[in-house]
Amino acid sequence: MANVEKVSVALTPEMLAVVREAVESGEYASSSEVMREALREWKRRRALERKDVEQLWRLWEEGLASGPGRHADMAAIKAEARRRLVAAQDTETTGA
């Protein structure tokens, strides 16, 4: 492996046991392999989270740009939600 640098990592006894078990079971050749895979997964998850946040911001901006909402306040929103719930329950019971 070209251009590697050794670092020291402090792990709890529980985490160290998991790493050792992964190596002893043959799933990984070394604790370094376990750590590299964990870091790759962490990096992948962070990228996905960043993408999700960007999408939420885009949707937020689209919502703001779409103009004012149909409901005047939270009470109106809740009333509409209750109306939809009752309508959905009626549909379920009548099969329509």
C-alpha cells in the first residue's frame, strides 16, 4: 500500500474486542483493514448525509418560492390533517 502513515487510535475495550474478533474470525487480515473499512463507510455516510441536507435546502427554497401556503395558521393545518385522516379511515372501512 503506497503512501500510508501510521496513526494511533484509542478504542474502548468493547470496540477493540469487535476489531479483534473480526481479525481472528478471518473476516479481515488486520486491524488496519477493519479501521480502513470503517473510515470508508463513515466517509460514504457523511457524503450521503450532506447530499440529504442539500436536497432539504433545495426543497425548502422551492417551497418558499412557491408562494404562501393555503392554511392561515397551525390550527387550520391540524384541521385539514384531521379531515384527511377521517376521509382515509372512511375509505378503508367502506372499501371505496
